[in-house]
Amino acid sequence: MIKGQCKVWIFQSLYALVAIGSVLIFFLAMACAYLYVFPYTSTLVYKHGMSNSSDSISECNVFEGSWIQEDSYPLYNASQCPFAERGFNCISNGRRDRGYMKWRWKPKNCDLLWFSAREALEGLRGKRVVFVGDSLSRTQWESFICMLMTGLEDKTSVREINGNKITKQIRFLSVEFGTFNLRVDFYRSVFLVQPASSPKHAPKRVKSTIKLDKLDFISKEWIDADVLVFNSGHWWTPTKLFATGCYFQVDGALKLGMPITSAFKIALETWASWVDTTINSNRTRVYFRTFESSHWRNHKPCTVTKRPSSLTGGRDRSSISDAILGVAKKMKVPVRVLHVTPMGAFRSDGHVGTWSDNPSVPDCSHWCLPGVPDTWNEILFSYILSENQMGKDI
Ligand SMILES: *[C@@H]1O[C@H](CO)[C@@H](O)[C@H](O)[C@H]1NC(C)=O
Ligand SMILES: *[C@@H]1O[C@H](CO)[C@@H](O)[C@H](O)[C@H]1NC(C)=O
Ligand SMILES: *[C@@H]1O[C@H](CO)[C@@H](O)[C@H](O)[C@H]1NC(C)=O
């Protein structure tokens, strides 16, 4: 009797497997058909229920979704990646819980493609990828390199071209993947526009300035990149600016009363007009990452949770991100905005907290590696690879 049931069960399971297999093959076939018919639209994602009109696929907003548990994560071991800096490697700094590394981003109406380091390396052969921005940009740069390195058997061919160590103040880092003739660069430019000294006859409290109408002079180094990824945001605060005696300049004139939000918009417009007049959009793909949610609490030490929060607590919106989205929309050169603000808002578990290189101050801005920045890169890799494809079709 038991044996009989067992047989029936096995039979049913087999039947179910075949059924699931057919469904999967069907969706795969539909996906291929879709790619064939619409090679120019983004191939970043697979939509559930492909049978509906194609419009709904391009309508999928990959930045709207939720985090789901994924046992096969993380994508790499930071201790085996020489480019993951110690300050972000939470495990090696004593973090015990591991759950924070096991979350995959699930867009609401579609799925992200699975990351394949081999495919990414092939797709980036001969290219120069440049990250520009603050320390959050450096984190993404580190994550990008660590993810790619999992696709290599011989990791000795990957090196920083000047033999530099990763430090907080360093202006330029460049990692070369010798076998793939690929370079992944980082330029520290926290405001994107040009830092300058205090003008003559300025009030005493003015110690330095930022020229909002001039792009950072190292910007000339960014021009011939194939992929450019920008960010800026965490330094546009009263603490980082006015409290240190740093004020704004526009067209040579000091703007003492200018609010930070207005200044940020002017800086972004300077950036946008630089991109529009300097970047060859046939060669270079431009991305701008929005504000990376932080989880500080008013005047209290922040706490890193064990699990993502179920509510965003308003952190899914940011005036910095709104400004970026607004400016990008009006540009001549197409700029993809990596709108990571909403996804990060849930990840109160992902910050370095006290598992950093400065454990006396909990840090709820930066993220552990592996962790949330890997998701920014999964999305970035998907865009780069699908847009590569586009280039070939043309
Ligand atoms: C397909 O999408 C349209 C709107 O985009 C919706 O009205 C319709 O119900 C959808 N059909 C199915 C089968 O989901
Ligand atoms: C990561 O690598 C280190 C050093 O090789 C090793 O000790 C550790 O067990 C690894 N961690 C995991 C989770 O595999
Ligand atoms: C980009 O390519 C198009 C089509 O090949 C060409 O017409 C255009 O002049 C190119 N633009 C630049 C800036 O090279």
C-alpha cells in the first residue's frame, strides 16, 4: 500500500517536472522570440507572463520591487578579493550574522538576469569602465571588480596599474584585467564640480569653495571611457560643507546664502552640459546612480539590523535623487539613472555599522561587501551587456 502510494507520488512528481520543464522552455522560447523581435529595447529583464503585449516589458521598472532570500548568495568572498577594502569587509571585521549577504533584488514586474562573470568579462573585453564620485562610488567599483574576478581562474593578471593601495583620499585607481584588455577605473570627485580656494576679500569663515559652474578639472580623464558611472550626494550636507568653511561660487562670485539643494542642481546642470557637449554617445554609455539610502537616526547612534526592514520610513525618496532624475530627463546624451534609493531604503541590515576600519563610530552610510552594492552592479552589468548587444545590431 505504502509502496503503491510512493509509485504514484514518483509518477506525479515526474509529471510535474515535465510540466514545469515545458513551461520553462515555453518562457525561454518566448524570451528568445522577444529578443529577436525587439533587439533595440532593453534586454535587461525577463517579464513574467510574456504573452501580454510587449509594451509592458519595457514598462518594467527594475528599481521598483522587493528583496527576497537567496541561498546561493553572496556572489563572492571579500576576503579572496584583493580589491575589497578592509573597511567594507564586515565579516573580516567581526560581523557574525550572515543573513545580510543573502538577499536578491526582485523587481515587481520582471526578473533580473543572473550575473555571469564570464559573460560580463567577455562583454567588456577591450573596454574602459570609469566610476566617478565619492566613497560610495569606490564601493561600487570594488564590488564590480570582485564580481568580475570570480570569473577568472588566474587572478594574478588583475592589478592596480600603479601598484596603489585603496585609501579613502586617493584621487585615482585603475585596475587592469590583463587577459581581457579591460580597465576599471575610479576617480574620486565627491562634488563632480571643481573645488577651489577661498577668493580674496572673502569673509573669514570661508575656508574653501566649490565652483558650481566648472566641472572637476580631472574630468578630461573621463572622456574616452566606454562606460561612465557617476554619483554624488553624500557630501552635499551642511556638516561636510558650511561646517568646514566650504561655500559655493558661481561665475567667480561667492554665493554665501545659497541653499545646498540649489547648489546641487547647478552642479548637476554643469555636469549635464559637460556630458552633452563632450561625450560621444556612440562610444560612451553614461550612468548616474541616485542617492544611496543611509540609515542614520536623529542624534542617536544608528543600529544595523539583522534583516531588511519591511518599511522604508520615507528613505525611498531623496531630494538628491529627484534632482538627478529631473536633470537626466532633459539631456541630449542618453543617461541611464540607476535609481538605487528605493531598494537601499529597506536595507537597514546592509551597512558596515561598527564592522568597519573605525569601529568606534557606527557607520550607517557605507555598505558591507559583499552586499547591497553588488545589486547595483548586477543591474549595471545587465544594462552594459544588453546595450553592447544593441551596438552590434546597429
Ligand atoms: C495585458 O496588459 C493590458 C494593459 O497593459 C491589460 O489591460 C490586460 O488585461 C493584460 N492582459 C493579460 C492577459 O494580462
Ligand atoms: C572566505 O575566504 C576566507 C579566506 O580564504 C576563508 O577563510 C573563509 O572561510 C571564506 N568564507 C566563506 C564564507 O566562504
Ligand atoms: C554617431 O553615429 C551616427 C550614425 O553612425 C553618426 O551619424 C553620428 O555622426 C555619430 N556621432 C558622433 C558624435 O560621432
